[in-house]
Amino acid sequence: MVKSHFPIDLGVLAAVNQLIPPKSTILELGSGEGTNLLAQQYSVYSVEDDIDWVGYCAESTYIHCPLVEIDYKGSTTSWYDADILAKSLPEDYQLILVDGPSGKSGRSGLLANISLFRYDVPIILDDTIRSDEANIARELAFLLNRPLYTFWNFSIISPVILTNLQISKIQHAALDVLSKEEDKYLLSYFSRCDRTTDFGLSYYHNVIAEEQRLQTELISLKLSKNRLDAIEKSYSLMVGKFLTAPFRLFSLLFKGRG
């Protein structure tokens, strides 16, 4: 294989899990080691330009799509062949994961070809720790008029507002990954790496626990309301039968005399 495909991390996987249910379909731009993780829970279509990686994950459906040069905003970049994509993309999928082409090729071609894709599904853009990818995420969110959620190394563009619980679970997983990263790697992107992830992990753990407690209370209240509604309905029926009993008796007597 001629190039390295870094796997998506557990923060990105947590984001996927929060955005779509298991067995949903994911359209992945750029495959790699992480495709195996995704394929354990989801149906995956992988757009891949490197023929050496096509078929790497037996459970994924691969779309081999070589890179071609395109012009975008006066600059030339390499991106997937749009003609091949137009003929090969699945009609139905619930999430787009952008993890390719590789960083050297750039991903701005996505902006020039966004019309090829569905607009009503969440989009996860990996590697937005890099300035080029971060700029693409911001511009794409602007073009789609969608909220943009930025974590330390990936971003989410969602068609709906995410809940506090969803955001907290994703951020907790992302911080857990960050806490294990080497300083040398982080210093290649940030001016300092004295992380406060311990505080963040504890904070979001508490937020998750509180949100889950509130959800449990809400479910309990809904069940209680359903029981009260059933009792009220039953009581109203009993009262109605009691009040109408004389009329029903009179009706029976009248029929008997007839």
C-alpha cells in the first residue's frame, strides 16, 4: 500500500454513534483502518482513490474513484472524479464522513461538488485540527446554513440542533482521546499542550450523568401521566355509567312493556 491511512479515533466513532442508530448507512470519503470499526455497527460505502486500499475492509462497499485536477476559487486541487461519483454514490445514506482525500491532496473539492451529496444528513469532517480542513468545515456549514460543532480534531455539521447529552458524550470521548495524545503531535498544531483534560473529562461525565437523570425522570413522569390518564378515563366511564343507569333501566322497562 503506497500511503498510510490513519484510523478515525474513538471521538469520531462516538460522534457517529450519537448521530445515527446502529445499522444505518454511512458514506465515507476516504477509507482506512477505521472502516473496520464502522463496519462492525453500520453499513458502509467507502469512496477510495487508492486502488491498494479498495477492498481492505471486506464488509464495506467500495467505490474506486481516482483523483482528478479541478479548479476551485482560482486554485487547482485534486479531488475525486465527480463524474464517477455521480454514477456510483448510493441514493440512501444517513451520514457523511469526510476523511479523504489525504491531507496532501486537499479536500476543498468537496465545496465545489457539494451538490453531489444529500443535504439532510449530518456531516463529520475529520482532521479539522488542520487549518485547511477547519476552513472547509466553516465554509461548508455556511453554504448549507447549518450549525457547526467543533471539537479539538474533528467537526460536525448537523441538519438539526444537537442535544446537551449528545454534545457531552461526544466531547467526553474526544477529550479522552486528547488526553492520550503525545505532546510532540499536539505541538505541531498548538502553541502549547498543557492540557486540562482531567477537569474536562470530570465535567462532562457529570453533565452526562445529570442529563441521563433528567431523562429518567422525564420518562417516569410520562409513565405516571399515562397511568393518571388511564385512571381518569376509567373513572369517567364509571361515573357515566352510574349517571345513565336510571335511563338505561327505564329504557329496558319500556321495551319490556312494548
